[in-house]
Amino acid sequence: MSKRAETSLLTDQVYEMIHESIMNGDLPAGSRLRIRDIAAQVGTSVMPVREAIRRLEEAGLAERSPHKGAVVKGLTLAELVHVYDVRRLLEVEAARLGAARISPGDSARMQDEFDLMRAAIDERRVVAYLDHDEALLSILYEASENPVLVNTIRTLWQQCRAYKIVGAEGTVDTTDDDSLWIFQQRLVEAARDHDAGAAAAVNNESLINATERIKVQLAAQDAG
């Protein structure tokens, strides 16, 4: 294997390791990405780590911070509003198209993911909850038969994963709050009935609710 190919492979491995840590919350917003520490942890030179961090910056998952270097991208109210406004534009339409075209088998798969999602909530497993939520939505959105739309939405999910974790963690222990699952339940029902209008309305309401919940959590973090 050439040195360039070996470096590229190592970069991919480092990128995936850091990416997974960000997605599962092990590296929360603001965490420093110390190049030499990561290189020592992985057992590689600093070059693949630098390149992996550059790719994370391009993906919107890392940023440069004064006096700190590279860090996991921080959370801001402005970005929250912007990202979730764009999600509403795309995901309301994806739900509308998907509900009109989804098959009975895929509706049943959505129900399966919903059941797994509810179990994750009961067990306070936030990352598993988010994974099953995204799997449920992916089934519906893929039924739209528009792969560009679906891939764009998935990219946004990665960029706002930290916000999702904050919102879910702030709600999962609130026993009288059903906002983590009630919209998905209604979405499964709308898909089963091929009710495109209802699916679009549910998604719109769900994303507005999520935005407001996360705003409250960000305000509480700033106050603390």
C-alpha cells in the first residue's frame, strides 16, 4: 500500500472515530480536539488527525476556537433557529410526499422503530432514542423517492445532532411530557392512512416543538 493510500485510510478511521463520538454525545459541543492526544490514542501520526479534523470542520461538526484550536462545534440560539427552520422546509415536504407513497410494509417498519424508540425512552437511552427516531423518519422520507431530499435532510441531522441530544436529555426525565414520542405516533398513523396533509402538519408541529424545547435547554445552560 502506498504511503498516500495508507494516510488516507488512517484519516478515514480517525474521522469515523471522532464522528461517532460526536454523534453519540461522548464529545459534546465545545470539547477540544487535541491533535496530539487523538494521534496518541489512535496510534498514528498527527497528519491523519489534522486531515480528519479539517473534514469535520467542512461537515459543520467542528470549528476553530481562539486559544483552544479545534473544538466540537458549539451550540447557539441563532444556529438552532436557522437549522430547524430549514429542517421544517425540507421535512414537512418529505413527510407529505412519503405518506402519499409509502407501502404497507414500510408503514409496519415505522411502527417497529416507534416501539423500539419508546423502549429507549423508558430506559433513558437518549442516543438509542435518537437513532430509532431517525430510522423511523428515514423510512417515511425514503418513500418520497427523492434521494437528494433525503440525503440533504440526513446531512442536517448530523449538523444538529448535538442540539437533538440537548433537547432529548432535557425532556426524557419529565414523566408528564410526551413530546418525545407523541408526534412520531401520529406520524406513523398518518403514514398508515396515506394522509399526506396530516403527516406534513405533524412534522411541522413536531419541529416547532423541538425548537422551543431546545431553546429552553440552551437558556438553562447559559444561565448555569
